[in-house]
Amino acid sequence: MGMNMRDIQRLQQKMVKMQEELEVAQFTGTAGGGAVTITMTGKFEIVGVKIDPEAFNADDIYELEVMVKAAAKHAFDRVNAEQQKLLTNATGGVKIPGLF
């Protein structure tokens, strides 16, 4: 089943709208059972970092650094997964040349 120009334009509009919604959505990544929480937008911008002071002391700084990286990666992976889902949903799994 081929797609005509109108189908493609409709699809592009739908994807732009979904992309805009994704960009303002927020995703949280956590590490250490919530000791570190990082909030990221759908544009991969970190907008929040929360660290539970009870979970760390000054000697644990290395552990804290590791957890911040892990929480950031968790948030990043969630945004990535959402982008993949958006693409698959919007195109019905069809790869369209010139999109992304």
C-alpha cells in the first residue's frame, strides 16, 4: 500500500505534534533506590537533580558521582525509548526516507 503526498503530510504533522509533546514531557531517572533522581526533558535537557542528603556522607562522594551518572543514564534511556516508541507509532513501523 503506497502513501500519497497527503498521507505523508498528515504523518509529518502528526510527528511534529508528537515531537513537541515529547520535548515538553519530563522523564525521571533514579539510582541508589531513589538516593539520586535526575529529571530530563524529551530534548535530553536535565532540568532537575535531587540528592537525598541522608543517603550520603562526605566519604561517599565517589559513590554519589557514580549514582548521578547512573541516574542520568536511566533518564536518558527513558527519553530514548519514548522517542523510539513515538517513531514506531507515528509511522506504523514504516521507515520513511527523510524523516529523522
